[in-house]
Amino acid sequence: MNFPENLKYTKEHEWISVEGDIATVGITDFAQGELGDIVFVEIETKGQTLAKDSTFGTVEAVKTVSDLFMPVSGTITEVNPALESSPETVNQDPYSAGWMVKIQLNNAAELNDLLDAAAYKALIGH
């Protein structure tokens, strides 16, 4: 299982990567493994400003549907277009090609509340 050191993580199993005031968000390798084969990703919040911990979409696997949560507050500026036709990309490459959204950050200080790779590994028992 992969836990890139350069990312921050949430207790709800999202990861976030920040460049300047733009953040890229997806679900972790652990989360995609727990969900199983992902068959649909629904994100209809492009252009919306959402609070930290708000639901920004859902991911549907063969067995279940899970909400996706904002790791920080911000405006969703982009949704990964590849996921519409190839949702399995999240299973294959959760930290790169399988990203979910890009966010314009509202409050960079919220990043301090997130987990580093070591804390996330401890959370999930790895």
C-alpha cells in the first residue's frame, strides 16, 4: 500500500496536494482498496464554494456508495474529466491520474489540521 510523504490526509481517507493556493484532492490507496472496483464517480460541485468536511461528491463501487469530503474549505475549480468515462482510474492510480477535484483554497491554515503520512498509516493500522 502506498502513502506518499508529500501529501496530507484526512480521517475520511482523502488525500490533498497543494501547489500555491490550488489543491488537488483524491481518495487514498487504502480507501480505493476498501471500496473495491469503482464503477462511477459523481461530482456536481464544480464552481461551488464548500466548507471543510462538506460532501463534494460520491464514489460508487460494486458493493457501496461513499461520500467524498472536502479536506479544507475552498472553491472547486476543476473536476477530473477522465473519471466520467474511466472511473476505474481511481483504483489503478489513486494519487496521480485518479485525482478527483482541484480546489482554490479559502484558508491555507486548515491544512495544519490534516494528517501526515505517518499519522494516516497509524490511523488505518499500517
